[in-house]
Amino acid sequence: MSDTELHPTGGYEHVTVVEAGRLAMLAGQCPVDADQQVVGIGDLDAQIDQTAANCLAALASVGAAVDDVVRSVVYVVSADSAVVGAAWHRFAEQSDLGPAFKAASTVVGVTALGYPGQLVEVDLTARLP
């Protein structure tokens, strides 16, 4: 839900209300493949696609879907707000994970992430059916 006293958003809600129940907090999902290799070194779009795929797999592993996500945090290695914002929009508008970003969402520019060459990471919280 978004309050009329708050600024308009780019498609997400300022507040997500969750009724009592079970939640799944996913560890930060990274652009890493099954061989533990970072994919798309230097290619933010390729890393976003891999990260989105990993998020979908993690959600499915607990019986959740993108519509069950109640909060997301996107971390992008960049000090350029245009790059940081574009990364969020790619997740929200151009990936199968997109509906997850309609709930409460935050995007943060950071100086580094855990894997060498990693440019993006996503943290999700989902309500379980």
C-alpha cells in the first residue's frame, strides 16, 4: 500500500502488510551458476538474469512464487544512481522475477559484494502459502 502523503514510486509499494503466518527469508542471491562461478563478469544485465533465475529457484524450493514476495532489496556495485536505478528496473520490468518488486522494495549502490566480479545481489522475503 502506498500513502498519498508519500512520494510516488516507480511501481513498488512503500509498505507491505503481511498477515500472521510463515515467512521465508532468502539469503542474498548472486549471479553464480551451479559450478559456483560468477556469470557475466563485467555484464550487469547477464548478472541480473542469472540472479533472477537463482531467486526463482530459491523461491520454488520453499513452495513460494514471485507473487508471494513481500520485500526485496537489490544491491548494485555502482556509485552512479542511474546504473543502480536501471538495475532495479531491469529486475522489475524485464525478468520473470518482476512481480516480486511490486511489494516494498529498496535498491542500494554499494562498493563491493562477496564474489570477485559480482555486480548485483538480491535479498527477498516471501510469505509462504
